[in-house]
Amino acid sequence: MSDSVKSSLRLCQLCNAEKPVLKRPKTGQRLCKSCFYYVFETEIHNTITDAKLFYPGERVAIGASGGKDSTVLAYVLKTLNERYNYGVEFVLLSIDEGIHGYRDDSLETVKRNKLQYDMDLEIVSYGDLYGWTMDQIVAQIGMKNNCTYCGVFRRQALDRGSVKLGISHVVTGHNADDMAETVLMNLLRGDTARLDRCTEIVTDSTDSPVKRSKPLKYTYEKEIVLYAHYKKLDYFTTECTYSPEAFRGTARALIKNLEAVRPSSIIDVIRSGESFVLKRKLQDEIKKAAAATAVATPATAPSDSKVINSKTTVPMTSTTTNTYTNTSTTVEPTSTTNPASATTSTTITTMPKSAPPTSTHHNIDSKGAPLPFTTTTKMRGRCERCGYLSNNKLCKACVLLEGLNAGRAKLDIAGSQDVSKGSALLSKQLETLSF
Amino acid sequence: MTTHTTDSVAPCKRCQEPSVLISRSEPFCKKCFVKFVQYKQKKRMEDYKVNYTPGAKVPDVLLPLSFGRSSLALLDMVADMLRFQSSTHGGRQGLHLHAVHIDETGIHGMDGDVQETLQNLRAKYPECSTITSVKLESFLEDPSVNREVVKIVASTSTVSPNNTKELLAMLVKRTPQQDMLNIIRLKIIEKVARDLNCTTIIWGHSMTRLAELVISLTAKGRGNTISDILFSEQSEPRILYPLNEVLGSEVADYIQVQSLDQFVLSSLSRRPATTKLQSIDELVNQYFVSVEQGFPSVVSTVVKTAAKLAPSSAVYESRQLEVSTCKICGGPAMPDSLEWLEKITVNFPPSADGLQENQDHQESKDTSNELCYGCITLFKDSMVSELNWPKRSTKEEVLAEYSLE
Ligand SMILES: [Zn+2]
Ligand SMILES: [Zn+2]
Ligand SMILES: [Zn+2]
Ligand SMILES: [Zn+2]
């Protein structure tokens, strides 16, 4: 190796000026601090703008656990919000599961984050909401299935916390490793229902008034660790004391090995996951397309066609060119019958036009706030006991609570009159909900 | 393999004779086990019955033979099927079987003599129309073979590979090397199928191997082709996996009870002991070996789940996506692959915003549009860390080289 090559190897492989301080896990490149920060943040920004995740004026809750993922998420979102003028108001939303020694300390971290990042903080506790802490639940049911309880309760707690804050969008710290793991898990466990949707950045649930999204879906866990380390972010390191099931561990180990032999494996798995289309869904798609061409109705055209005509530049979208032209090319200029988009082109912040099209499934009123548990989602029913969205008489949380309250030691929802799904399926569906 | 060594032998569940092995928790005697496995193969190949229609052409079927257990087991089963057809239909057969081995001894050694083994197989299976071998090197020697691969590999480097061995060496790491080897093997098999007018290719893959393929294609960013490769219903020639319901362990049992061990040859290019040096295929293989014990249903779950995926061509057609053919593997090449990658793997320093980013896109797009995501990844991996696409010469470079001013 010549001397000139040797000396160039000592410099950052992107800027060729600074001394590299780390080997980038995603690519193996040796980078200086500022280049690493830049690519790390820019990739998240690209993910956000590409998915049109936020709209100016939106209030968004960050599901904050005090762990590295959600801490980095909060820090980066604050940074990008200021750098690119997203115009979004971020709020920290924390769940207190009542796990002594784990959650006590992590909540302290979140409370410090509130001050560090100058964001509001809302804490919803299992104890207040359900009358049971996770410690009490585990004391009653043992270590088995406790992730099922935690999953059901957390999901509803997040929804309730959001509704309380008047927020209809929660971002969570799911990272690329989590996504890749989920793709493989769905294949390995035959979870067809989720196979083609698990990589979507926005999770649109029929039984939740709140939209969930994952801005870190392409961000490597190792890079989150490095970023938090070099930025000296204040986060809590201990894992949940109630660990998940063994089989997921095998998938995690496989991904670790794949990443070791080919660093891009994690995004390669996600790329594969994004390409999965179920035959069944494709048939529906083809049928729908055929029906749509048969009856060409202008009223069904997307209402954001006007945005490109607007002279107002939304700061957040100005960095990505042609964000809207894809959808607008198929739209007739005269087709807009939506009153919101018929208004003048200056009122750009009144409607969530820059929000992803899926957000129309949610009951967002003109201020972007959800109406508490009154909904236009497919889920029409309400839980008789607590009012939460549910197709059954009792929602899942109330079913679990009934069992707990009756002092039953076993999770026996399969036999319950209200829940048609088996407990295995239920736990399967709930497993990925944690943040 | 659960072969009995003690005398406390459970009777075969099907005929009450003493059993020799247990498969799917059922004790089998040799005869019933062979029948059980062959039934699965025959069911898959029931289209290849003896055809009495006057003037009907007997189809030529190609069986790629690696001398691994699965392809040998399939050869044995199809030969048995032909023997049976011939004896019950007055010498008629439902298909002409051509077995072809790709001789890779120019790349890596084998733990046995390839030509001798071929001889022995010809003697053992006279029902086979041909049992031949073709050299891996033919891929580059034959002018009719697609030379794009060499062109593209050469364009990523300063030297051009002169032969297959050099080509593989240029890919540096084990995963891209094995990927390229697999692509080359497929291209050779396709060519042999054309040369022999075969309308069907039957692969020996067991269910376990298919599950491994699903996961390893997913891991390599080739998930969009799972349905095309594994469950293709209308490819030309037709692709069949007759052992797709036979477990890897059952193939091993079959080889043993049929005394076919002597024909099994393996490559001397062994799996490295350290995980970090193994290929993705090897890692995935190991994963299934370890997970199958604790979770025996995983293999069939993966295959059944993957079978629900739609073929890529149907997806692209329905979504009106223009997709070209990958210059390396021949699979679908999405036009957005490199753009997607660059958005989530930013490759320029803070100062070089905006313009430069767009320029990079323009320059690299030319080549990358011709490659699928999986092949882009293959080359990216083999070039140590940097994605260094051959770029078209800039105006300045052209002027510097050609202008005489
Ligand atoms: Zn740098
Ligand atoms: Zn309820
Ligand atoms: Zn028997
Ligand atoms: Zn390709």
C-alpha cells in the first residue's frame, strides 16, 4: 500500500478533511463526527419527507420510554424540526407500566429529557388507568404471557394519552433492526396478515383513533447507540426486566449474524419486506382498479392536488422536490370538490395536506385534533365498560382486566365469550407494539 | 435421522413390519418410507404420465445434479418412476430424463471423482436418457453466453476477469461469490435446457432448502423474486420442485435406506468455522439446522407463508411500474433501487448539499437502472465498503482526454 493511500485512509471517507472517529455500522465507512451526525440526521429527514410524515402545525406525541431509541428520536426530531422548519409541535408521551427498578429510573430520564428538549410531557400509568401495575400483574399471573398484558395495556394507554393531549399521531422509536426482525418473524411464524404491511412507516389501525409512525425505520440500532454516545444524550440503558419469548431471540441472533457478514443486510431485509405483496391483496387491488376505471369519478380524486398550484412554500416540503407531482399527475385540475381544497391557496396549514393519504381514515377535525373515541374508522363498536374502540362487548384490556380482577391466575382469553382470537394469536399481534 | 440401534423396534405403522426409522413421529419400515417419500414426488409430477395420444411428444425434462443428497434422491425417484412406467406401459415413458452436473472442479475441488461418479450413475440408471456434465467455465468460454456479467464486473474494477475463477475472485467475499456462482449455475442450466429442448427443469430442493431460500432471498434484498423463483406457475421452461414437501432430514434418510451414500459428493470449499466468514446462505442453513430442533414446524410455515406472495410481474403490471431486466441475474430491476438506497444511506458530506446530490444521482443511475436491488447489493458488498458506480465521463474528463487544444 502506498503512502498516499495510507494517509488518505486516515481521513474521513466523506469529507476527506477531518479525522475519522468511528466506523459506520451501515456501510463500514470511517467517518468523522460531523459527517456521521449529518448522514444520520439527513437519512431520518429523508425518511420523514419521503413519507410526508408531518404537516405544519401538527402536534405529534413521541412515545418516550427513556431508552436510547426514543431519546435519540426526540433529540433528532427536535433538531430537524428546527433545521428544516417542519412547524411541528412535539410532545413527550410516556407510559408508566409500574415495573419497579426499570420504569422508575427510565421515567426519571424522560423527565430530564422534557427539560433538555423543552417539550411537554404526559405520563400515563397502568396503575391509574387499570388499577394494576405490571409488577402486580406478574405477581398474579407469573412470567408467562406478561408481554401480552403489557402490549394490550400499553397500546390503549398510548391511545388514551394521545387523546387526552388532543393528539392523533404518535411516533415511536422502532429502528431498522426492529423492522428487519419483524419481517423475518412474520415469515418464520407465518403471520400472513402482517407480512406485507409490517414495513410500512405509518401503521393505520382500524381500532385506534391514533396514527403511529416510525421515523427511525431505516436507522441502525448500532448507529443510534453511537449517535447517543457521541452526542452524550441522557438515556436509560437497562432492558425491560420481563423479557420476550425465546423464538424471537433466534431471529434476533440471525439478524446479528447477517449484519456481521454483510452490513447492509438489515436494510436489505426491509427492502424485501417492502416488496412483499400478498396474492389475495393483489387480486383485490386489481378488482378495485378495474372498478375505478369503469366509473371514473372525479370526487374520489386526492384533495391535495391544489398544493402544487400554491405559491406558498411549506418549508418542510421545499427540500424535497416534486413531492406531490406523483399524485397530482393523475388528477384532473377541475376535479376537486373538496371544500377544504377549494379555498384560497394561502391557507395551507388548515388541513393536513402534507400528511400521508392514510391519515384521512382518522377522525381529524379541522384543527388536526381527534374527537375522543368518536371515529370514522371501520371499528364501529365501543367497549361496554370503558368506551374504548372495540368490535366486541369488551375491549381486550377489559377482558384481561376481568381475568385479573377475578383473581384468575391463567390467561384464558381463548375461552372468553368476547374474544374470538386465541391467546397465541393475540400475543403474536401485540408483540410488536412496544416501543 | 432417527435410526434405531436397539432391538426395541416399534412396528411400521403402515405394514406392521419392524421399522428402521422415525419420520414426523411415525415409525417406518424401509419399503413404506420409500413409498411415502416417492408419493410426494409423484404427486408433484403427475402431469408426466405415459401419454397414449398418437403423435404426442414425450417431454424432455432436465434434472440439475449437484451430487448433493437432494438431487440424487430426486434422480433415484424419477428413475424409479420411469422404470415403473416402462414396465406397466410396454416400454413407454412419461418423460425423457436428462441429468446434468455442473463440473466446478476448476473452481474448487470435490471429495470424489466426478467423471467416475457420472459413469456409475449411468450404469445404475439406464432409464435416464442422458447423464452428462458441463464445465462451469463454459459460462465464459461460450460466445453465445451472456457476457454482460463480465462487462459489469470489469466496469467496477480496473482489470477485466479472464475466466470464471478470476471473476469470482474479484468479488472478494464469500456471499457475493456464492451469489454470483448461483447466478452462473442458473444461466448454465437454462442454456443446457435450451440445448436439450427441455420444457421442464426439476430441482431437487427439499422443503427445508426452499425455506432456506425464502429467508436468504429476503436477507439479500431479493424478496420480490421469492414467488417468481419458488412458486412460478408459468415460466418457460417450467420449473418444478418435486421434493417441496419432503423435509431435508427425510432426504437424508432416503439416501441412506436406498444406499445412495456412495454417490454423494461435496465441495472441498467448506463452510468456514467462524460465523463472520460464512456466506449468508450458510448462515441461513445453520439457522434452520438449529431452530428445527426446538421449533419443528418452522420449515413448513415459512414455505407455506411464502407461497402466499404474488409474483413480481403481476405486481408490477397491476401498479403500472416499468421494470427492466437485471443485466446480471435476469430478475426484475426496479428503477428506484439506487435512489431508495441513497436516500437512506447518504453518501456525501454536509457541505455538498443539493446540487451535488442530484449530480451523483444522474451519474450513477445509468448503470444501476440495469441492475436489480439484490445485484446492486452484491457488488456493493464485494467492493468492501464503498458504492463506487462506474460513472459516465464528465464533460471535463472527455475534454481533457480528447480535446487537442
Ligand atoms: Zn467527515
Ligand atoms: Zn374496555
Ligand atoms: Zn411398512
Ligand atoms: Zn440482479
